[in-house]
Amino acid sequence: MKHILSFGPALCAMAIISGPAIAGTGQEDPASQAQPAITKQDDGATVLKNKIITKLPNWLAEYDVPSAAIAYISDGQVAWTHVAGEAEPGKAATADTLYNIASMTKPLVAETVVRLVKGGSFTLDESMAGSWVDPDIKSDPRHKLLTPRMALVHRTGFPNWRYQTNDVLTFKDDPDTKFGYSGEGFQYMARFAEKKMNMALENLVAQQIFEPAGMTRTSFTEKPWFAGRIAMSRNGKGEHAHATVRKDWNAADDVWSTIGDYARFLTWMMVNPVSDQPAKNYWTAEENLGGQICGEGRLAAEVCPKILGFVGGWNVYHTADNVIVMHGGGDVGERTLGFFDPVNKTGAVIFTNGAKGQKVIRDTVKILYPDPSLVAFMNLQTGR
């Protein structure tokens, strides 16, 4: 389970819910529901779309990526979506194709948590020990120090995954002493939220995110309406395989979504911000990790980000001119990225079902959001 936006080596790279159906988690067939119309189209957006339509087939062929789905956001609305390539050999990918979004799962859980905090359900800085303690660390008094905020900014001290520590959750570092990207931290926070709210995580996310954002084609776990819609992955050896479809939720990985649904998530966030602060102020990380990707052999001084870190579970990347909020994802045969500029209300979502999809993402970003610093970061992430 690889975190695509990992800033390079220095920074590291539940069952089906019973009861009444909740948007995005029940048994309903999303295809039977009317889909929101594309709400924004202007000349600039059309020019960008035409460039993508022209170039995308060549990128897929050159990089051996089966398909890509792209959504472009302008003025806080979805301007257009475009899908090209094959969901599986011999079957075209469409707007209804479901992609494994890998670590782009985390923002869904993170945004759920911060909105529960905004509603007064709990605080970011309360100890999670009052509601949840993982059995693996119950004898370690450091568990009392863990808070939701630490999980959101990857300072729990946990490894990324417990399989890296012989399938036993343990602290690699003392909580809140250093950055360490951790899916286990998100799992821990999700368990806390479930216990605190006495509600299954999938229902919490549906209540806080899926329903208000109009997301009917996104799910943590397998649903009957997945049938025939999944994008088959292609690994680095060119082999096709079906990615994980979970029976039990994971708060940090393996959600399935369509390009339109995740784009709705981003636009809904911008229209309904969690904070009353100006966007630039809210999306400013307390811990600036930019120095870890800048310097010889990495990003040159002129394109080094002013601020790089985490806010509310999202990566934030401040350039000389722009504020970019983003999160990527990647497993064996998937590469994905979602980003938005909360000041200018622009952004994009890019899903691919190929191990080399980061190159498609890089080239797409160069066209849709050609900030020199972001482009340099995309080049660094892609290995050039």
C-alpha cells in the first residue's frame, strides 16, 4: 500500500451495513439514479479538455496504462470529466467505472472526523483512550497520549502498517514527536470515531460526506452494484489483476469510486468549508516539511514549496503564488491524485488503473494546473 504523495524516501513513502440504505453504502444501484449534470463550462475549461482528449490516448499507450479518468474543477464546480482507455481488456472505461482510489480514502475519513469535531461531537485534542485502545498497545501507557489531531497529521508514532512490525501494532516513536506517515493512525482514529459516536464508520462517512455531497457511487466495501464496473489493475510487469475489494472497511485504503463522485467531494468541500477562516489561513500546516524535498538532487530553491505539510488529513503545498490541497494514492496497479486550490476554487481528480499511472498524472497536472513548483514536485514524484 504505497502513498504516492510521500515526498520521497525522507518522508515515507466493516461488513455490509444492515438497515436502511444510506447514500453510497446501501444496496441501491447507482446507475438507476439520475446523475448531477456538469455544472460549469467555459472557454478556458473547454480548451483544457480538448488538450487532454487529444493527448491522453498517447500517454496511455506510451506508459502502458490501461485507462484514466479525469475531472476538472473550475470556479468551485465540475467543469468536465473525461475517461479514456480500457477498464479491463476489451472493455472500455466509462464515467461509471469504479477505480480503487487507494490512499485517497484517507481524506474521506479525515473530513468526516473534522466535521464531527465542528459539530461538537469531540475535540481534536482529546485522548482517544477514553473510547478506544487497540489491544496491542493497551499495556503501553503512551496510548493515553494519542489524539485525533495526531492521526490527521501523521504524528501517532505508529508505522504505516502493522504488518511491518510482525502484525503487532507498536510505537516506532513517541506520539507527537515526529512525522511518520501512517495508515494505522487513520485506522486507530476511525475506531475511536466509531466507539465515540456509536455508529459504524461507513455510516458516519455517509452521514457527514456522502449524503450531503451527493456521492452515490463510492463505497468502502463490496456492494452488488460493483458488478461489471471495476477497473482491473495492471502492475509494473504488465499483468492484469483485480485489486482488493474489501468485505470490511479500511480507513486508509481501498475505497472504490467513480471520477464524478470524487470530484463532487472536492467541490462540496470548497463550497462548504469546515472552517470560517480564510482558506489560505486554514490550509497552512503547523509543521513545515518542505525542507525534506528541497536541495541538491531534489527541488531547486526557486521551486521549493513555501509550506509543505498536513492539515485535516490532507497534504498542503504552498507555492510562491498558490495554495494547493491534495492527496494521492497508489497500490500495486493503481495511481490516483485529487487536488484543489481553495483560494481560486480550481482543481482536478485523476484516476488510473496502471502501475505507471503517475506519469499520466504528471502530464495531466502540467496542462490543468501548470504551477512551476507543483510541476517540479510531480516530476520528482515520477522520478525525473
